[in-house]
Amino acid sequence: QTVVTQEPSLTVSPGGTVTLTCASNTGAVTTGYYPNWFQQKPGQAPRALIYSTNNKHSWTPARFSGSLLGGKAALTLSGVQPEDEAEYYCLLYYGATQVFGGGTKLTVL
Amino acid sequence: EVQLVESGGGLVKPGGSLRLSCAASGFTFSSYNMNWVRQAPGKGLEWVSYISSSTSSIYYADSVKGRFTISRDNAKNSLYLQMNSLRAEDTAVYYCARVAGTTSIDYWGQGTLVTVSS
């Protein structure tokens, strides 16, 4: 069974920088897994942020960036804003199937 | 403006069936691949099923394979999910999501709640 793992929770101060990661139990995450990142606030549908590792959608704020880091996909928020407090999910592609990570609850405090 | 509007959710007994619909507007529906994704109450996102624009490729998560059927009607700009043999663990908000290319989810609907309970 394929499992994608994210940090359950992280806390960051306003204006700070934080990196969320996304690991696969099948081995190192590469560009071939086409990592996607999504933000979800309570009571709302998810919103797409990043696709194919490091590509931003037209609406993605510049402070969000995607990369590969130490065999994992990574989402970095630089200059965190209070409105960035949310749940963040990664998605990896495994050929015919797609697997979401369990999500990271980001608290801005 | 891209819009995806799900409907068809509701309360159903274990073993029952339900058909979800997703009405698409604001883009050329027939040119896009689509996903169904669900989220159980208080839980994370779970990919359910994928269908290509021409229906030539269809995939399912193991958890729903053999019970759920994804389909689309490009003339009606609509995506569907036929859910049979429903179980309590299928209780979730079901989202339809547009796939840009083959590996990028860009737009999501607001979701429709399916509750499986006796």
C-alpha cells in the first residue's frame, strides 16, 4: 500500500519561513511524481497552489514555492501571513493512481 | 470563470446506491480530464477516481474499485460518479476537480456530502 507522509502539524511566526515536506514510502520523491500542493481552510474546498513540483498557478501568492528536498517534495512559505493558517495537502502521482498525503496543519502564531 | 458544481449527495443506507453529478461551466469541458476526490468528516483528502477527456483512461482507488463507476457526458458538460454497495466508510464530502494536462489539479467544486448510515 502506497503511503504519502506529511508533518501532522507545524507552527510558524508571522513573517517567518516554514517548509512542509511530503514523503513516499516507495522511495525518494522525484519530479516524475509530479507533486501538487493544496491549501484548505475550515469549511472550504481545497485550493491548488503548486503543480509539477515547483510550478505556480496564476493565483498562487509569490511567497509560496515548491521544490524537492532530501528525497521529498517540499512547500516553502516565506514571509508567512496570518491568512496562511490552514491545512496543506500534497498529492503524488503513481502512474494510474494518485495519493494524497495526510495533511499538515499550519498554525501561524 | 471556471465553475464546478456537485450535486446528488444525501443520506443513504449501507448497501445502497447514489449517483453524484458535477456540472462544469466556464471552460471547454470536453478538453479536460477530471477527478473525484473525497474527504471523510475531520479527515484528509482521498483520491477516488480519474477519467480522461475522451473517457479512454479511467482509474479508481482500490477502496472503491468494483463499486464506483466514473463517467462523463461531454455534450452536457457533466461528470458523474455512480456509487453502489455503499459502506459507512464511504461517508464523506465528494469533490469534483479539474485536471490540467494529466498531472495538475487546478479547480475544485464546493463538494457534496454523502452520508451512509442506517
